[in-house]
Amino acid sequence: MEEMFITPIQLMSPVSSVNSAGTAGESVVRGQEGITAFKNIFENAINDVRTTSDIKVKEQYLLATGQTENPHSAQIAASNAQLAVDMLVALRSKALESYTEIMRISS
């Protein structure tokens, strides 16, 4: 089996679901479980940024020293690293936006 360039998206436990009638069901994550889920999302995003950055640096080194068979792999690694950073920034922005909205509601 050949190696894949892109890691498939992993399924997460649903926060809300849709029942057979087509309406949203109540599957809310509460308490420590919710804190852990929220924390894991950000930890995974940060780890993705670190991992893709390390791969990008490695591929650039191999390209610069002429040790690579696939010169396009450096560009792919750079694109993956940029996408990981963009995802982390988007998650951060949405979290701050949500926090701001919650603070506005409670006052």
C-alpha cells in the first residue's frame, strides 16, 4: 500500500447530533469531560503545528543539500505547515470570539 501525503480527518465525539426527525438532539459535553475535550483540541492543534514545522525544516534541508528524490515534497511540507498554523489561529480566534460572546450574554 502506498504512503498517503494527507492524513485523513479523525472523527471526534459529537457535541450535538441530529435524530431521525431531522432536529438537533441534546448530546452536551459537561464538566471535566468538556474541559478535557476542549483542551485536547488545542493540544492536538499545537502538536500538529510542531510536527508539520519539523517535517518542513527536514524537507527544506534535504532539498538544499540535494538529498531528496522528490523536490516537490518541500513545497508540500511547507503548505501542510502553513495549513496547520492557519487552523490553530482559526481555533484561537473562534475561542476568543465565543468567550467574548459569553461575557456579553452574562452581563
